[in-house]
Amino acid sequence: MYEKHAFITLAETLATHEGVTHFAISMRIFGKGDFFKNLKKPRADCRMRTAARLITWFAENWPSDLEWPEGIPRPALNKKDAA
């Protein structure tokens, strides 16, 4: 199970690596830029389906030259997805 801080860490790590903001990462995933801004609010959360979409997107789109953040489990991609 992933906690919201894991998604925020992934978004901010990728954004920093690419020289963009978490708004840009949110746009790529959802087509709207406010997801991570809203997720940072104290009582904010996301649904299981959204969490699954997030972790899958990050796993599939993570740059090969960027180390996956420590302490966050990285899902294995299906072999058909890696091709």
C-alpha cells in the first residue's frame, strides 16, 4: 500500500530531475495540474484506483538515468509493457 507522501516524493523527484514543477507532472498523468497541490493538504487522500494509476504511471515513465526514491516500493512492469 502506498501512502500519499510516496506519490508526492515521486512527483517532486521527477519534477526536479526534469526541471519542471509537480504541476507539470500532474498534467502528464491526469490532464490537470492541481492533483499534487491538493494531495499535499493535511487531510487529503486519493482513491485506490487513482493510487494504482499513479504508481503504474511512475513505474512506466521513470527515467532510466534517475534512481527510484529509496523506501518506496517500485512495482515490476509486465514484460509486455517493457517491450
